[in-house]
Amino acid sequence: MNNLDNNNQLTDESPSEYSSDRLLKRQKKEKRFQLLGKLSVLASVSFLFILFISIIEKGSSAIRQSEVLLSIDLSTENFRQEVLMDPKKIRGSELNKLTRNSLIKLFPNVQSRSDRRMLYSLISSGARHELRDRIIQNRDLIGGIISVWLPLSDDADMYLKGNIKKDVPSNLRRFKDNQISWLDQLMSDGLVRKSFNFRFFTNGDSREPEIAGTLGALIGSFFTLLVTFLISFPIGVMAAIYLEEFSPKNRFTEIIEVNINNLAAVPSIVFGLLGLGVFLSFFEFPRSAPLVGGMVLSLMTLPTIIIVSRASLKAVPGSIREAALGLGASKMQMVLHHVLPLGMPGILTGGILGMARALGETAPLLMIGMVAFIVDIPTKIDDPSTALPVQIFLWADSPERAFVERTSAAIMLLLFFLLTMNFVAVLLRQKFEKRW
Amino acid sequence: MEDSIPKMRVENLDVSYFDKQALFSINLDITKNNITALIGPSGCGKSTFLRCLNRMNDVIDGCVVKGKVELDGSTIYDQRIDPVTLRAKVGIVFQKPNPFPKSIYDNVAYGPRIHGLANTNSELDDIVEKSLIRAGLWDEVKDRISDSGTSLSGGQQQRLCIARAIAVNPQVLLMDEPCSALDPIATARIEELMDELRNRYTIVIVTHSMQQAARVAQYTAFFHMGYLVEKGATEKMFTTPDDKRTQDYITGRFG
């Protein structure tokens, strides 16, 4: 109110339309306008918040995986002669049998075939791989009895995490009543624990959610981004330097400029189709490989990098260019010694943001076959592999209940990398902002 | 003007930007070890003229230069003349101080480095020190030679730019309104400096301030609407100008 009084004093001698009424209206309008702005900010922040909350709520349980402690009899008489010479010859089915035997020892009164099959399904079918790896790593285990924590099946895990409700009739439930009673007994014997789900970070993809991991997709994404960066960054920066500093300004370069902007607006799936048609069909590059994925994504990132790089080169003041030229620097020296170093933080920021966009891109990768189900972890850029967002897409498509939490966990992982990249970009910008 | 040999000679110079002509057949001799001031109202073409003297106009799109500009008798608008070597001989200081965002040392050392004027680091140190001394900045910055050039005050920055320009040992120094962004004290300092520098270099200065022209320049040229209206010894120009327009401008009737 104080404010208003002052204004009245000021306008005492002004024409009557400057009455306090009019002023009051104006102030109200101003306030309403600001309120709209505040509401918009609130809305956008809350969408983000809801997104994070829902993902974290769904995905956080994937951090732990239920395991069961079994003592497995690895006496020599259980193995073929061949295996005793070379443990690598061990078969999954042999280890399955040993695991099952140790389960039967715990539940001797489970007799019928169908009941036994249900009992066996408590243990993950991936358990034999872990057992095999362990034996190959340490062949002295053969001949003794070992106690190992093996992953429970996804259904058992879901039951323990409370995602399978007991009040649903047993015949409609994936996890049956007798399985529940066996699991409860194991729990009361202290043979069940929930431990850190390292498999999520160290395994490749799998049909079994409990042993499915993101490492394959992560490395696939890494190789893809590496290829993308190596192709799009040098080409993009060179093109930007030429267009900004050297090219004559005429009709032809204008057309190039417009088309670079157009290219940046092309939907990414079109680049995927281009990759399919050109890189795979015509050049016959390997399918599903990060090499081709990276090439396709660099097509998509290139215009962004060119545009951002040109903008940050343009932001370098002309006086710096004149200073260098006035001292007798050649144009190349001017660019390399002054303009490029000053524009570099901006270029890097744009490059990182472009890479972050490429990291989150799914559609073009579907087109070139990076959507395949690949268990092996890629070791080269032409190994078949998938990428993190595609992995999320694959898991989101899977019917198993346990893939729901893993999908969200993989999203969390992807978001972590995206946010880290954006954070680095912001840091770079802040560190080097306005040095002249 | 006849008593000294012209360092630079401009004959029938026409300059146009795209279709707009900025300078019309300019003829001017620039005498050695003197200060020549170019005065005139805004947009009269004096800066354009200055930039023709070391081909800084080459980098401007659509700028066409016709006519003859000579440095020590050899024409500078020649296919065989590399503007890069020309600019080492004809240095320039701009209106706004524009030090590189690097250390004071690196600012001054940049020119000698790209032209290979120093073989060893100590030679380079010498050049930097000498240039800073000549620009009258050494005493103020010798203890913080590795600080950023942009951390200096405006007047110091401009003297740093002068030091940077003379570090490549030019014969002619062009100055495009070097004091217009500075306060009177810094201006006085630069004017003193110019007077000292003219023993070694030939200086051409564009200025908006007629007092400045009167104070520092031995010769003055008055530009108006793209024409060189009058040229001659400063004293005569400011006391008994031949042209009415010169008189009107000097007495403050327009401009």
C-alpha cells in the first residue's frame, strides 16, 4: 500500500487518467502475468518430478535380487572323466542335476514329477552358468561340497518383493501355493537373502529377468557413441569453421546453410532408413553393429554440431579476429590460435549435448538391427550389440513381471548418463563463459 | 610537405562496399616519422581509408578497392604482395582495446612468434620488454606479466595493444580512434606516447577530436562524404583552412 501512496503523490499533478484506480489495475495485471509464469514453471517442474518419482519407485527394487544358499555336492563321481581333465567341458545339464539334487535334499518329501519340476523352478535357470563359471575359475572345487548363493527365479523374486499377491487364486497365479510354502520354509531356515543385484551391471541380456543385465547394452552404447563422436565431431567442427570463417557468402553457401538447418529437423527414423538402405544394403556393413549405429547417429548429430559450432564461433568477438589479422596473422592462424580456442567451450558443450541426444536415440537403431536379442557382451565395434535405450525398449516389451522393475532401473541408468553429460556441459559452459 | 619523403603514397583511391561508394579518388601522401591525423564527421570514410593502408578491408565482404597505394614506392594492392607480410610492416591499433584473452606476455609475444622474430626465449623476452617499455606500460605490469591482458584498465589495455602492434617492429602504425573509449587521463597518456613513438614509426591516426588532432599531428587531412576535402600542415588547417567546409567543421558548425 505504501508503494501506492508514493505513486499518488507523484501523480498528483498529472492528468486524471493517472488516478490510483488505473494504477491499481496495472499492478494487478502485472501480478497476474507473473503468476501465470510461476504456474508454468511449477507445471514443468512437477512433470519432471512425477517422472522421476515414478521411475525410481518402480525401478529401485531392481537394485536387490533374491538368492538362495545351496550346498552342492561336487564329488568327483558326479562328473565324467573328461570334465575332471578339463572343467570347461562341463555341461549345463550336469550342473542342473547337481543343483536339483541339493534342492531335493532340502525337501525330501516332494515326490511327484510335476511337484519336483515346480520345486526346481524356484532356482533361476541361469544358476548353472554362475556355477559353471565358478568351477572353471577354481577347479579345486571339484571333489568337495560347496555352499553357494544362487539367484532365485524371477517369480520367486517377485513374490519376495511383494509383487505377487497371495489373495489371487493359485491357479491364476504364476507362483503357486506349494512354491510359496517351500520358499517360506527356505526363508525360515535362513537360506534366502536379498543382495545387491550385481548381475544387472555385469551381465548381458537374457530371457531370464533375474540374470539379465545392462552391460552388453552399455558397452554397445559406448561403442556407438564413440563412433558417432569420432565421425561427427571433426567433420562438424571443420564444416562449421569453413562456413563461418572462410566460405564466401553467396547463393550457394546460403543454400547449404538452409539445408543444414533442414537436416537438423529431419526425424531420426529417416536417418535409420537411410542407414538401412545405404550402409547395410549397399555397402553391406555388418548388421546390428555399433559401427553402423554410430554412423547413422552421426548423420543425425552432424547438423546439430555444425549449427552449435557456428553459433559459438560467431560469438567470438570480431575485435579478436581483427587484432590477430592486424598483427599479420594469416586467416588459418587467426582461427587456430584465437577463434577456435575461444569458441571451443561452446563447441564442446554443443557436442556433448548432441552426444547426449544420440545416446537416448532409439528409432534409427531399430532400423539397422541393433534391436536384436544379444546375450554376448560386445568387444569390438563390429560385434552385434544393442544400445541402452533399445534395451529398455526390448525389456518394456517383455511379458515377465520382473522386467518391469528392470526396465525402470535401466531407464534410471540411462538418465544417469544423460544427466551426467548435461552436467558436464553446464560445467564447461560456466567455466569458460565470457573470457574477454 | 615537400621537404620529407612520403612513406606511403595514395593515388586515386576508390573504395566501395557492394554498390555504395565510400571513398572517391583520394590522393594523399603520408610523410615519414610524422603523425598524420584524419578528421571528419562520422561516416565520412576516414576509417575505411585507414584500413586500406594495410589491406584490412580485404576481409570485409563486398569491399572493392581501386587505385594505387604505395609503401616505400612499391604498390601494396598487388597479387604478389601477401597481406600477411604487409600487416607486419603496417601495424594497426583499433578503436576499442582488444587484447587477446591471454596473458600480457602472450599478447605482446604473439606477433613476434608468428613472424619468427625471436629465435630463443630470451630474445622473445627482450622484445616483449622493449615493446612494453616503448608503450609506456612496462613499469605498471612488469610484476604481473602473466596476468590476463583483459584484467588491465581500459587505458592500459590500449597501451598493451600498442605494445603488441610495435612488437612486430612495423614501419607504419595505424590508429583508428585509439582514445575514443578512454578517459581524459588515459588519453593524455596515449597522446604523449604517440609523440614519443613518432621518432621510430610513421603514424596515421583517425580521430574525432579536433583538439587531439591539433595536439598530436603534424599533418591533417579532412574527409567529408567520401572526399578528401583538404590536407596540409596541422597548424595551417586549424588556423587558415582553404575550404569553407573545413572551416565549418573545425569551428563546430557541423559534424
